[in-house]
Amino acid sequence: MGILNILLLIVWAISGILTIILVLMHSGKGTGVSDMIASTMYNSAVSSGVLEKNLDRLTVITSVVFGVTILIMTLTFPLGSI
């Protein structure tokens, strides 16, 4: 396994974890996990619309990075090795 694949695996893992965290931080419509975590952050902020937009952008960016790393790994990962 080359250095490119190792770096891609690290970026893939970090972007996956960040995507999960950012999705859970979105304000939900009920009283779920996202409401418990994000309610204090959104209630204390004056302009929650800006925070929500930034959270949306970060979620999209980490999701795209996750998808692109998977695509690159499928093209560059050596076949028959783990």
C-alpha cells in the first residue's frame, strides 16, 4: 500500500467522523440527539440563520470530501491486498 492510499484512508476516516458529527449537530424537528447537542449553541447565538448556513456548508464539504476520497481509493487501491 502506497503513501497515497494511506493519506486517503486518513482523510477518509476524518471526513467520515466529521460528517457524522456535523449531521448530528443540525437542528432537528423533534427532541432527538441533535436537539440536545445543538440547542444550547443555537439558543445562545443571536443570528442562528448564519450558523445554520455555515453548518450546512461544512456538512456538504465534508460529505463531498468523503465521496471523492472513496472514488479516488477505488481507482488507486491495489487489488488483492488489504
